[in-house]
Amino acid sequence: MAGEEADIATVQPDHSKDCDDAEKQHNVTSTPSSASFVEEGPSSNQPPLARHDTKASNALQRTPTVVPRKQRRGLFANLCLIPEVSNPYEYSRKTKWTLTFIVALSGAAAPTGSGIIFPALEDIARSLDSTTTIANMSVSFYMLAMSIFPLWWSSFSETLGRRTIYLTSFALFILWAVLCAISDNISMLIVMRVLSGGASASVQAVGGGTIADIWETRERGFAMGIFYLGPLCGPLLAPIVGGALAEGLGWRSTQWFLVIYGGVVWLSVAFMLPETLRRNKPVVVAPENGNSQNNEESSEAADPLADANTPEQVEAAAGGLEKPTSTPAAAARPSLHRVSTRQSVQKNTKKYLVYVRRCFIDPLRIILYLRFPAIFLVVSYATVTFASLYILNISIETTFSAVPYSFSTIIVGLLYIPNSLGYIMASLLGGRWIDGIMHREARKRGQYDASNKLVLRPEDRMRENAWAGALLFPGALLWYGWTAEKGVFWLVPMIANFFFGIGSMLIFAMATTMLTEFMPRKASNGIALNNFARNIFSCIGSVVTDPAIRAIGNGWLFTAVALVCFAWGPVCILLMLRYSEQWRKSMERHPIFLS
């Protein structure tokens, strides 16, 4: 990819004023102001496309504007072989798929870290002089960290940028995995596993935002499905790899495998993943060569500090409390400002409180998005589906390692292949299906803009695909539960798992894509909220599944889970079909989505 810069564009000489004006114009025209999307196309000075041509890729017709090296954002930005561009939609399709693959590879780290240790729990208990129940806490708390930490990663990514979060989190992931591998007691292992899970979970919050950054609305469903192959196929390979490593080299080898995996991801991001966050969003860039260009213009408000929302704004506001006389003579000589003790205390206090709010309060405010009905319904439906997935995963290991099946650790790991094949099929075919449904509904309404481009709506992604998923995966749970309960030949419940994979993946891809489109300015926040809710419930599910199987058996357990899914799925779909447009328009006017 080293030649990517030459393939993209020739950078014109840098004139700061012209660049600023051009970028302001770009920000106005390219940033979505609502969750109703016009299919992206050529600029207005080009002939409008015919209606039947609106499916063609218009982004490829543009000449991308490469950001000069000194202006590129994120940690170690100059190392990246793929250049940052002003509008990520303008990357070539080859580049977009390369970035999508890297993000999917990164997204597999968290579930791989969760599943790779399952086959080694007994070995851990013996090695660290503990019990299997206590050793299982290294998995449960790992998943709990996966639900909480993304709230912070998402919040920070909207100011620091995606690339910085990826590199920082995976550097920490490598560190914690090393400490896991050398742990000499169970307490140290559990604590390091919590930190490892929190670090690896950054992609679950930021990855969806990256996909939304680079893919246009009309193709985003398919791209999101490919991205989800990483997080969903991690549980496929992790038990197999973990079982082989634990039997051959011991449980510590599973953690050294995560160290190597994290290193591969870190290098891939460092050299191949540029910053993709839109430039109209507040990315904080560390000044180069120690130079800082602070604009200390004072506000016209009576109290400039009252409107300052970031530490940088506090500094600027405080510096402008007393403006020097705007005369030629005054401009020619250095200006001196006298700041009172009260103003100094006010500035420092305000700056400290802003840092506290940014670090501790703002990430938790993401949970408040659940008060919007459309977001609540989408998140809750995805949460119920994801919790059932982890209940199924725990059941496979518990059921097929015991009589009458009594499979070995490696064979049990292979039993995760059928549902993973379902994930892959739904990702490859379901994403295009969802995108096609969205275009079909727009054409059916006859909604075109002045340039004859389709006007796409997020709620149009929830049609017959949602009904198919709502019926398929709960039915598969019933099928699996009773066949596993009765000890039927192993292939029969595995076929049920294949259909569960298809149905659940249809729901995951639809929910994730809809969240990024309902919240176009805060895509990572929507993904982080979804991740928070679903991992909380999956953590609870993983804890209660084994005792529930021992108490009531697989049949009744999965009957109860299927009934919940059968009941809640149609409720969410019917409410969204009836009220989603009204809710979306209400959200578009809400100040929280305009900032």
C-alpha cells in the first residue's frame, strides 16, 4: 500500500487560507445533519444522474484530496502508508476493504480473548491452586469489562480520533496479556484479565464508527456485516486454538498467543489505518515541534469562561478576558494582560472541572441515549439476541463435554463451526439484502432529491429481513435445546446452530447499522451503548447458564429464552415500523444530536 498516495491524488501547494476555506466548505456539504440520508453522488456542478443510475458508485468518480503529512492526525500518523484524505468516502474500494479487514481483525481480539481461555479453565485452577468456579471469574469479569470500558473509548474517540484509540488500547492490551501470562496467583490473573478485556473492547465501540466513516449509506449494511465477521468468528477459532494450546503447551500459552495477536493488530493499525474521523469533528492533535497555535480571541459574551467546554477553550477564554486596544500602535508592540486572582482561580477551577467531566462524566452520559424510543428498541433487541448467543455458547461446552456425548476439548471447539458458518453466510448475503431493501423502499416512496439521488431512511432497514431473523433464531434455539436435552445425534443440534447463526447475524448487522444512521454525528457512541447493554446481559447469561442447565436442563432453558425472543422481537419491529420516522425526526431536532 506504499504507493497509495501516488494512486490517490497529487497534492497541490499548501495555502493555509485556501485550505481552511475549502475545508469549511467541505464540512458544510459532506456532514449529515440528520439521520435521513441522500445517496452520495457527484458535486452539484456535474450533470445529475438518471434515476436508474443511482445505485452506481459515485464516490469513485471523485478525486480524493490527500491531507499533507504535517496535518495528518492520530498517533504516529507519519508511519501510516495509506494517506489520510479529507473525505474518507473518496477512498478507492480496494482501500476501503483493506481498512474494513483491519478493523474486523481488530474486532476479533476481544471475543478471542474471552473464548480462548475456556478450554484451559481446569488447567488454570490446578496451576494456580484454585477452583474451576473461581477460574471462571476470569471470563465473567473479562466480559463485564468489555461492556463498561467502551463507554470511555467511544467518548474519547470523538475528540482524540479513531487511530489514537486503536493504538493506545492495543498497546495496553499487549501489556495486560503479558501480565496475564506471567501471573503467579488467581487474583493477579483475574485483575489482569479485567484490564485486558477493557483494552480489547475499544474496537467494539470505535470499529462501527470507522465503518460509518468510510462507507456510504447505500453500501454500509454489507460493509457492517463484513466487519461483524471479526467479532463473531472470534468465538469460532478461539476454543479450537485455546484447546490445542492448552493441551500442548499449557494455559499460559493462550495468553502469549493473545500477545502475538495484539502485536499483529497494533502493527496493522500503525502502518495501514489512517485517521477517518470527519474533520468537522473536534479531533485533538498534539502540536508538532512543541509549537502550539492557540487562538486567544475573546468571546463577545459577558463571561467567556461560562461557554468554554474544553480545557483548550478555557485557556483561550481566559486569555481573552481583557482585549488589548485594537490600534496599529498597539498591534505593533507586545500586549500585556493582567489577570486577577479571582480570574486565575476561576480559570484553573473551570479547566480542572472540564477534565473531570470529560474523563468521568461524559462517557456515562452515553447511557442517556436510551431515553429515545428508537434507540432503546434497537439496542434492547440486539441485547436479547446477543445474550441468547452466549447462553448457547456456554451450553455447547457444558452439554457436549458431558455424557452422553463426552467429546474432547478440541472436538467441542469444532462444534462452534456451524453457527459461525451461519454468521458468515448472513454477513455475505444478508448485508446486501438489507441494503437492497433500503433502496427498494426509497424507490417505492419515490423520494429523490434535486439531483435525482435516492433519499434513504435508516428505518427502512427493518423490513422482511427483521421478521426473518425474529422467527429464525428463536426457533433454532428451541430446536437446539430439546435435541441436546434428549441426547439426539450431535449433527441435529448443530444444524439448528447454523440457522441460529443466520438469524442472529441478520439482527446484529441491522441493529448496528441503524444505530450509526440514527446517530450520524455520534456513531461510536451508539455502538458503545449497544456494546454496553449486550455485554452486561451476556455476562449475566454466561454466569447463570451452567447452573440453569443443571437445574432444569437444556430443553426448558432454551424454551424460556426462545419465548422471550419470540415476544420481544415482534414488539420492537411493529413499534419501529409504526413510529420510527416520527421518533427519528424528533431526534434530529434534539440538541444532543446536533452538537
